[in-house]
Amino acid sequence: MANPLYDTLFGRHAESDAVFLHLADGVTLSYRTFLEMAAQYAGLLTEVGLKPGDRVAVQIEKSPQALAVYAACAQAGLVFLPLNTAYTPDEVAYFVSNSGAGIVLCDDRKRDGLAPIAERCGAQLETLNEDGSGSFAEKAATCPKSFQTVSRDTDDLAAFLYTSGTTGRSKGAMLSQGNLLSNAETLRHEWRFTASDVLLHALPIFHTHGLFVATNITLLAGSQMIFLPKFDLDQMIAAMPRATTMMGVPTFYTRLLGDARFTKELAAHMRLFVSGSAPLLAETHVQFEQRTGHRILERYGMTETNMNTSNPYDGERRAGTVGFPLPGVELKITDSKTGETLPKGEIGDIEVRGPNVFQGYWQMPEKTAEELRADGFFITGDLGQIDADGYVSIVGRNKDLIISGGYNIYPKEIELLLDEQPGVLESAVIGVPHPDFGESVVGVLVAMPDQELNLDHIKENIGKSLARFKQPQKLVVLPELPRNTMGKVQKKSLREDFADTFV
Ligand code: MLC
Ligand code: AMP
């Protein structure tokens, strides 16, 4: 019996009493204890009738328990489907229904909101709280602390991560065991992770960065994580002297630099700082080196592909670039219209191919075919160029996307909601520079003739169904939207007009 993902990341630590997680309150959790909990969860998930390949939707706060559900899914051959804890019940309803999840795990606070959804979708519902309590934990406690690992293949699905679309509908990116493992192995090697590393982990664990990049590498190396519930400056500063590495979105770095306690001495014990998920300003890179002597290693990835490129561990980490394609990953710059590969130095679509590239979007063959070519190249929607030395830079996006504090926000989803509001004729949602989040959301509205818009009412209305981080931080009303001769809304012009909104 073999299960590559479980055996490689988890199973081989089953007898290890080494520390896996350092929790905020000074408590540690060994690999063995963590895996016993996971085995109990795997036992319960199987006992309640889930079969290999079934989806497990999880909306629980960051905790060892949440991570143990990931391990349990791997061991029982189930598909792990983590969801942003900020999603509203309306948003979760789509994911549960679209994925056909067999069970929804949430914390007790969310139970009332999600119970009717689970019932409607024919999914079971259990609770698991960050303190380890909840109906799921109680039932799992009666299960054996070992579980017969279900046999799986590298082609079998391990996780679904939903990513929003330019049409406003989220798509379930199907990731196989092989996708996750190949990338973790490459990154562990490229970034030199060993059992003596201690990763300062403050990212959420429902996205690629905190879940796969950070956690899978740690598991592969048999190293430790200081597992903070979220980014908190005081906790980061207190924990940093005990860490050797950190991974973060650019907001982590600008916030650290904004605090005088973050000094060269504080970072002296660190060997590596990794940034990704959003563009790191070259200025932040420079300031960081001046303050700490460390050059941040910037890499580039996405939900559908895990990591594609990385600046070198040894060698020049070049500010404003995302480095070189990772070993095993092919990257080319193509002409958006013809798909032809462009010569070095020219700007075009970034396309990638390799064992990291996902299996397609769940039950959306047309969407998959639009973005994943028959020859295996995935059209990322990012615009980039490769310089004479081979460094890749991301220079823009060929997709209407806002990245705020590392979270992706698709304007279309918000525009569809705004357009439904009383008195709204049409809307355009744009991202503009923000000092903390990199980009932030502005909603531009046009009223129907002779209608006065009640912006407070609109804000309240959309807040009922849209996660807080997606909601426009500012709504403005214009007499009309700028359009080109073809009638297409000119978002570039709006972005210029509102560029100073938050700076
Ligand atoms: C929180 N808020 C945000 C926000 N995060 N608003 C916009 N953008 C964000 N990213 C809002 C909350 O709703 C709340 O609103 C207020 O800000 C404070 O909430 P908080 O929970 O205290 O926020 P904070 O801790 O400050 O969080 C900011 C953050 C966090 C940057 C630390 O968002 C974060 O950890 N981001 C990382 C996202 C990430 O992991 N991305 C990787 C995706 S994977 P109010 O109004 O209620 O006060 C990927 C692939 C790859 O992209 O390459 O890695
Ligand atoms: P997601 O769909 O959440 O996985 O986000 C992936 C997107 O984040 C990519 O397509 C890029 O647009 C962006 N991204 C990730 N890493 C970087 C980076 N280092 N620099 C610029 N953009 C990035």
C-alpha cells in the first residue's frame, strides 16, 4: 500500500517525538502527537461514510486541528478543500454546492449560518474549534490513534483550492498529490530547508502560500514551525529570535519595517526571508537589506501552479524580479493574440508547464481549456518579461484582478453585486495603491437617471454576502464610466483618476 503524499510528508514522522509546532502560548506539539490526532480524524471521516476522492470542506480558524484535517485527508485519500475564514455563508454555499463536498467542518460560531447550507447540499456538518473542542473533535476522540493509510497514486487528487474568476464565478483548482509533492521537493532543495529550521508561520493556512509552500516544506524537511494564529507585530517580534526562516506577503515586510523594534539584531538568527503572493516593491527590498542585512528572496506562484519561479538562494536576489523558473518548470513569454513565444526582453503572457501545474478546474472543462493548453502550458494571466540574465519580472496582469494584502479579489464578483443595488445603473471596481495592503478596492458607481444613491445602504447590503476583505474601502459616484470607442470601460483611466485615494 502506498500513498505518496501521506507517506512522504506525514507518515515517515509517525514515530518521531521531535517538535513539529510551537504554539503561541508556549505549548509544543510533536510530530507523533499531531499525527495521532490526524489518524483519529481520518478514522472518523471514514467512519461517517466518506470515500476516497470525496471532498472535505473546511472553514476553521488556523490551528493544529485545522492542519490535522489536511493530514487526515491525505491519509484517508480524501480531497482537502480549505476555505478562507472570512467568507460569508453565501460564499461558502457556492463552494460546498459546486464541489459536492461530503462534509463541512466549521467552528461552532459558524454552525448556525452553515447548517442550512450543508443540509441543502446534502453534506454532513461537524464543528472543530481552534481550541480543539467541537462535535468533530469529540467524536474523533473515540477513534484509534492509528489509521490504515489509504492507497493513492501521484495522479490522485489531494486538494481543491477555489480561485475566483474574471467572470465572477469561482473555479475549483484540482491539485494532485504529484503537484504538491513535486513542488515541495523542489522548494525544500532550492531554499535549503533542513530539520534544524524553525519557520515563523503567520500566514493563513487556507491558501497555497501558508498551506503548501510553508507547511509542505516544513513537513518534508522534518523541521519546526512557530505557528501563530495570524500576523501580529508583537508576536512576530517576540518570536523572531527563535526562528531561522519566515515566509510572508509583502504587507508582512512593510509592517515589520514600520516598527522600530525590528532591527538587525532581532533578525540576526534568521537565514532566509521569503516573499510572494503579491509584488514586493523594490524599495521594500532595499530598505529591508539596509535594516537587517538580509536580501528578501522573492518567488512567484499561484493557486493553479504552486511555485513557478524563485530568486536564487545562492547568487543574486534581484529586487523587482521573481528570479528564475524552478528546476522542472518551463516558463515562456508569449504573444497574447498568437500564442507564439516572444524573444527575450519582450513583454507578454507568462505561460508555465511542469509537474506543479494543476489538473484543471473542477467540472469546468471549457474554463480549463481556455487556460490550460493541450500541450500542458498554463496561461497564468500575468504579464512578464525575461531579462538577458534569465530573471523573470512580472510587469502587469492580463486579468482583471486586485491583490490586497496577498488576497486575490476579482472585480467582476463585486461589480455583479453592485449592479444589483437599488438605483445603480452600472459599476466598475478597481484596485488602487494602498500603503499597507499594496492595493485596495474602490467601487465606482453610476446612478440610474434621476436616482440618488445611498452609499451606506449599498455598503451594508453587499457586506451581507461578501467577505470583508473584498468590500470596497471606498465607493464613489460618477456621472458615467470612461469608455473607449469600442464601448469598453477604461479601468486604466479610472485607476489613474483614483490613484491617490489611499496614499
Ligand atoms: C484583513 N483585512 C483586509 C485584509 N486582511 N482587507 C483587505 N485586504 C486584506 N488582505 C481587513 C479585515 O477584514 C478587517 O476589516 C481589517 O482588515 C483588519 O483585519 P485583521 O484580520 O486584523 O487583518 P490583518 O491581520 O491586519 O491582516 C492583514 C494581513 C492578512 C495582510 C496580515 O490579510 C494576511 O495574512 N494576508 C495573507 C494572505 C495570503 O496568505 N495570501 C496568499 C495567497 S496564495 P475591518 O473593516 O473589519 O476592520 C497565492 C499564491 C502565491 O497568492 O504565490 O503565494
Ligand atoms: P492566487 O490565485 O491567489 O494564487 O494568486 C496568484 C497571483 O498572485 C499570480 O497570478 C500573480 O498575479 C500574483 N503573485 C504571486 N506571487 C507574486 C509575486 N512575487 N509578484 C507579483 N505577483 C505575484
